[in-house]
Amino acid sequence: MLHPDRLFPADPGLRTLSRSFYDDTKALPIISPHGHTDPRWFAENQPFPDPAQLFVVPDHYVFRMLCSQGIDLSALGVPRGDGSQTETDGRTIWRLFAENFHLFRATPSRMWLEHAFEHVFGIHKRLSAQTADEIYDQIADSLQKPEYLPRALFERFNIEVIATTESPLDPLNWHEMIRQSGWQGRVITAYRPDPVIDPEFEGFAANIERFGALSGEDATTWTGYLAAHRNRRAFFKSYGATSSDHGHASARTENLGPDQARLLFDKALTGRITPEEADAFRGHMLTEMARMSLEDGLVLQIHPGSMRNHSAVVMARHGRDKGFDIPTRTDYVRALKPLLDAVGMERDLSVIVFTLDETSYSRELAPLAGAYPCLKLGPAWWFFDSPEGMRRFREQTTETAGFYNTVGFNDDTRAFCSIPARHDVARRVDAAYLATLVATGRLEEDEAADLAHELAYGLAKRAYRL
């Protein structure tokens, strides 16, 4: 079903060269340094409930496309925030998905799904209304076998390490359960402090109270609040964390004085903070997090440029992270300057910046990463986590930032079975790009072979200190 030379150039010579680079990297272990898989899967190691719960319900790439065609998220089993009824029958959800599978033609989601169907479940038929039940039954039967349990799939996918992402308010019980089990699969956490950094996050004041209780600090005072972050970061490090992650609306950073920062924090706790002040506080906290990273070594990831939860209706019905985060224009040159003025020349600091604004690649991000020692470019992310998006990323950043100021590939997904598919796409796209550089005299073939290995494995492992 999947063409063996997919994503390689049509030119026969380039295709042969691309294939050779890909063949050298396709079996490398997977480094998955940032994502959103559920650590409970690996802790309990229970069978996935059914094909719909594996492929449809947790995957916002899937259900946002169906929603765009007028299909109710409740009919796809996406939970409602108020706990009211949604479709729970896996076969019913699957049939609806299958009837509309044509909507995914030529999308990355189609490629990821069919890769998983073929390589994980041995399915060689196209999903449709006619094949829905047959494919559902084949996947459902497989999920009951020991070799399809989460830990077995982790090992089969050749995952060397995977990072989940948790709030500072998470006690990390599932990670503790993994540790106590004695299983050798490396599942680590990452520190995502948005609920206690963003004054506009729902329940911010209550979150701070709980933050203090978990850390043993009086987090309602500015000094206690900073101490609470240090405490929780150390706790996350004890469960393998090598990075923090920050999903702010903009890339804005600030470097405020202690009195000004304390004033904004106090206003945030009382709910009297303005939107502009909230943005300034978030920006200042990125600089504070960077300073803490110099102390404890955590890599700082910034995922800006998304207007999150754009649909008020979906947010009210289903909550956060339901496929309605939309890219916005993002300024990096001015926005990052306060942080870079404070710590940008620190060689021991690692700041990885992602973008949803492709226009900033060559104009802003590549020149910044090509100059500041602390700065690295995260790979094409979310809406550009696609063959064309990956190719454009390489074309627009390599000449200015080179390869070694980037961090390889990052699958950033909740959809477990798509992880090997996504890495396969990235390795194919990079192989094709490197083949083009060789064919046009910009790289020697041995250099390209070395770079293929770095892009698939080495850069991510080093950038995330794994």
C-alpha cells in the first residue's frame, strides 16, 4: 500500500542517492524528546481499549479534520468538559472515521495512519466504509495479544527514550509506577509550568496554592514562588526530565526588576492583572526559567505563536487541546532580545525555539540561531510537521544556521502508533534534501551520510542531553 520510495525525488539519480541515505538511518533508534503520550499506558501496560481509542479519540490531527467537515466531536468520542455523554462505542466511532477517510487524501495524517496500519498491524487495504469492520476487527484482535501491549510496542518501535509532558501540579505517580515496575524502557517527563506561569490560565490562584503545597514553599510570595519552581524542577529531574516546555501565545520575553516582577505576580494572584501585564509576566518568567536552566541544566523549549483554543464553543464543550490552536504571526528578533541580553551568550544554556510562523525561518530564526550560542531551532512543528513543511524548514534555515544549530526531529504527539511513522517521514525528507545538496555540489557524499545520521538521531540526543 505504501510506495517504498515515497517522498524521494522523481529523478532516478537523486532517488537512488536518497534511498542510500535513508537505508543507513531507517533502523536507528527513535529519540522522542518531547511529546504527549500518556505515561499511564507504560505504567499499567494494559491493552489499548479499541481501535478508535488508539487512532481517533486522542489524535487532534484526526478529529480536527473531521470537525472541519461538520462532524460533531462528541460523535467521535472526544470527552466533554462537563462530563456529559459522548459516543463511547468504538466500532461506531471507527465507522464514522472510515466513511470520511477520503478527507485525509494527500495529508500527513493519511501517511502516518497508513504507515501504522501496514507496519504495526499488517493491514494492506485502504480504509473505507466497505473495509471499516474488517480493519476494525483485525486491529481489535491484535490489541488483545501480548505483543501489542504498550511496552511491547515501545520496544518494537525501537524507542530509545520518550519524554512525556506534565504540569508542575502532577505528582508523577505514573512515572513512579514505571520506575517501581523494573521495566527498562526509558520514559521520562518534561516540566510544563504553564498552569502556574500564565495568569490567564483558568484557576491560576488555586493552582498556585496547590503548587505551594506540593513544593513545601509559600508560593503566594514572590521568593517562595521562585523557590517552588526550583523545588518542582528538581523533582521532575529525579524522574528523568532533561527539559522544560513553555507554550506561550507569543515569544515575548522580559527581564524585569524584582520589585516589578513581584508586583505583577501579586496582581495575578488577586485577578487584577491586565492582559498586557499577564503577557509581560509570562515573558519575564521565560527569562527566570532560563536562569534556572543555567542552575539545573534543563533545556528550555519555547513553543510560541499559537492562538490556543481558538474556538470558544469547543473550549467550553470539550476543554483545552482539541485541535483549535491556530498559528499567528510571531516576532522573534525583538521578542527574544530581553532574554538573549540576559543569558544569550551563555554556552551552558540550551534554548530551543519552535515556530508556527514559517515566514520567520530565514528572516529571524535562522540568523538568531546562527549567532547566539544558547539558541537552537526546533524542527518544523504541528501544522508544518509534514513533508513540505520539513523541506521548507531545511531550505530556509540551513544556509544561515547550518545543520548543527538545529535539533533533529521531534514527533510531539499523543498518537502512539504514529511515532515511528513520523520519524520515518522525517528521515525520508532529510535524505532527499541531502541528496539534492550532493547532486548540486554543495556536500560531499560522505558528509551527507554523516548528516543523515545526525539529523535522525545524534542532534536530538545531544540537544536534549539524553
